[in-house]
Amino acid sequence: MADKQYLQLAAQTLEMILPDNHRFILLAFPFGGNPDNRLAYVSNAKREDAINAIKEWLLKAGAAEDWMQHIK
């Protein structure tokens, strides 16, 4: 199934089960060392809100790691 198809199906499912006041960002990626593998995503959030949510998650998830110190 192509990225677009499975992501559209996942987005429809998420929209049906999440409360009305929730937004989502779904990131999907294949495992393996193939450099042609790429991240695929779908979201029902505004771009700015999605970026801020990802930043918040990265800061919480990587707070103890040195590479996170430059992200604000």
C-alpha cells in the first residue's frame, strides 16, 4: 500500500476515535538501512501547532541528552 493510502486510512481512523478537541501527528517509517526509506506523516493540526508539539515532545524525551540543548 502506498504511503498516501495507508496514511489516509490511519488519519480517518484517528479522527473517528479522538475527542473533538484533539489533533494528531502520525509519523511512519520503515525499518532497515535502505537510504531510500523515508519518513511519511499525516496530521490534522496546523503546521505551526504540529511543529510546536514535536518540539515539546523532543524536549521532554531528550532532556538529558546533549544534542537537545540547542532546541528551544
